[in-house]
Amino acid sequence: MFAVVRTGGKQYRVAAGDKIAVEKLAGEAGETITLADVLLAGDGGEVKDAKGVVVSAEIIAQAKSEKVVVFKKRRRHNYRRKNGHRQQMTLLRIVAVGAGEAPAKKAAKKAAPKAEAAAE
């Protein structure tokens, strides 16, 4: 079974056993997290309903990606600036892709009616 998940503003196609590098997520190496924002799920060539599908992943490491060099220059003005950047990222190993409602979504749905009742 595979799923397409969204995290860090990007989308990833994942299956059990895959390793992916995503934007930095909170957590230490060895912890298990759930990726609840599933856009699409499928099995083989079939597309299934993504509602209720949760992706479990284990954090392998917190790391930095490759360095990006930013170089600015304006001709004939003796202007040169060199800067670098290394983006923080999290390495994940996908443990399971399967059915099951995300606990964060349940809590958010229950909290919303209470807030409306308090406002009235």
C-alpha cells in the first residue's frame, strides 16, 4: 500500500520501508511520529479513499541538507557578496501505511464545538 503525504509544503509518495528527507519536524532520533495529512492512498494500481489513512514514521536523524551558495554581484560597482545556507531536515523511515484515524484530528474536531459553546 502507498500514500501521498504532505509535510513541510511538499508532497511525498511513500510506502512501508521507504526512507525520505523532509523539512525539519519536532522529535528526537528513534521516536515514532504520524503523518496525518494524507492526500491520496492506493494499493497497486487502485486508488483508495485517503480518509482515515495514517502514515507512521520513525525519525532516523535530524540533519542539515547540502549547502547552497548565494553569490551576488553587480558589474562595475565593486559589489560582491557571498553567503551560504544549509536547510534543517529530518530523515524518516516509513514504518506503516494503513487505516486508522489520527488522534490530532479527533482532538481538533472535539475542541471546536466547545469553543463555539463558550462563545455563545
